[in-house]
Amino acid sequence: MARKRKRRSSGARRGRTAPTAATAPKQAPARPGAPERSKPRLDNWLLGLAGLGVLLTGYLTLVAWFGEHPAWCGADSECDIVQSSRWSTLFGVPMALWGLLTYALLAGLAWRLRSRPSAWGAMLLTVCVGAGVSWFLTLVSVFEIGATCEYCLASFALMNLLLVLVILRRPPRARERGWRRTLPFPVGAAIVLVLGLHLHFSGLFDPAAGPEDPYLKALATHLQESGARFYGAYWCRACQDQKALFAASAKRLPYTECAPSGPNGPLTAACTVQDIRRYPTWLVEGRRLTGVVDVERLARASKFEWDAAAQEAAPEG
């Protein structure tokens, strides 16, 4: 009898303490017509501005690939000077394509930010790097090239506006950390990248990306104007060595591609007419020079006369 009472009392105790559906607190139903939690409007601004950047840099990339001039950017205009300068490409790729990739990444992060606030850190890093590169190229355009491009200035404005909006969009967790713990890494990454670009375009890593040597620039221009021709193939190692002798002035050489279809493809008509059988081959003042020809020999063969004073006074372009 005592055991039965004990079980009943324990069951009664459980019945008194266990919550039931009837006694569980009910959540207040949502008021009809009450607005749902809306996503921050600022996210839409970030997505829209990044989308405009994608359209702008995408257009400039297509124009660069097809060798055309952008709209309202005629030949020899300030815009054309900037777009054709040595700062307009990086590792053989149009700088506009790097901008396109940056804006596309920002657009993707802005979309992700609508549901995942943790994406803000990656977005801050990306926009800091993008703004740093944009400032670098804009300063080069104004002080080094001495010309400005409307498209570049538009991208400069977009990137800096994105930087301001991303800073304003700082989530609560980042506010708790404070700017001293949030900014050093993205700002440091931007500084390191800009410094690397400066060293690259100064010719430290790749002489072809650096400033032109006045003598090589004058010789390459003279070869072009005197009717000399340099025949080669893009896959020919000796042809690349020949171009490397002229460093940043290689683009001025009177080069003719002979085998655009590869080693087993047919020769172009210009190379067939000249009976080109070895790469590289030079035709200079009626003489045929084969193999890698050093700079001094090309100068003698083309009767090049060096005017140091005139060339040093000429602006870079």
C-alpha cells in the first residue's frame, strides 16, 4: 500500500510540474497587416552600384579586346591616351577586366549580405582593395600621364561611393570589435597591392611593364618609320627573346605575325611573299637578318642616328 501511494504521489507531482498544451504560454499572433521585417535598403544600393560597375568595366573590356575606341573617346584624345598607356594592362590582361572581376565580386557579396551579415568583412576587404587601386590609377593618370579618362573617373567615383556605403553598413558584431580591430587587415592589403602595382609598373618585376628607355624607344620608332619588318610567330621562343631586347618599347617594333594558327598552320600571305622560313627574320634596308639580332646591329643596319637631347625631351606615350 505504501508503494502505491508513493507512485501516485510521484505521478501527481509529475502531472503538476509537466507543462501541458493548455498551460503552455501562447505566442501573440502577428497583427494582421503588420509589416514583415524588411531587408536593409542600403543593401539594394550596394547591389545597384556594383551592378553599374560591372556594366561599365564590362563595356571597356569588350572594347579593349576588339581593339576599338570607347564611345566619346576618339583617337589621340585624353581618354584614348589613358586607355592605350602601359598602365591600361596588367599581365597582358586589360585593367578593365580586373575591375570587372572586382565589381562582380562586390555584387555577389552585396547579395549575400542580405541574408548573411558575416559577408560584410569580405566586402570591406574587396572594396578597400578596389578603392586603393582606383586611387593609384587616378593619380597616375593625372600626374604621370597628364590626361584623364571619363570612364576611369566614373569607375573611381563608383568604387569610392561603394567604400563609403560599406562602411555605413557595418553590422553590430563589427561595431563591437571597433575600427581598430576591423580596418588594419583590409587597409593593409590595399596598401600592399598598390605598392606591388607601383613596383610592377616601375619595371622591377617585368622590364616590359616599366618606363621606356629613350634609346630603345627611338630605335623601335625608327625601324617602323624606315620600312623595316620583323617577321615571327607568337609561339617562337627566339621571337620573344628578340622583343625582350626592346623591353617596354617592344610594342613599337614593326612586327608581322607569320603563323597565327600554330606551328603546323599555314603562313600568312605577307610571310609567304617574303619567303620567311625562319623566325625571327628581319628585312632592313634590303638586307635579310635571321635569328635574334642585337640592338646595335639593328641600329647600324637601319642607319639609325641617335639624338639624345630630342628624345629625352619627348613625352612618354
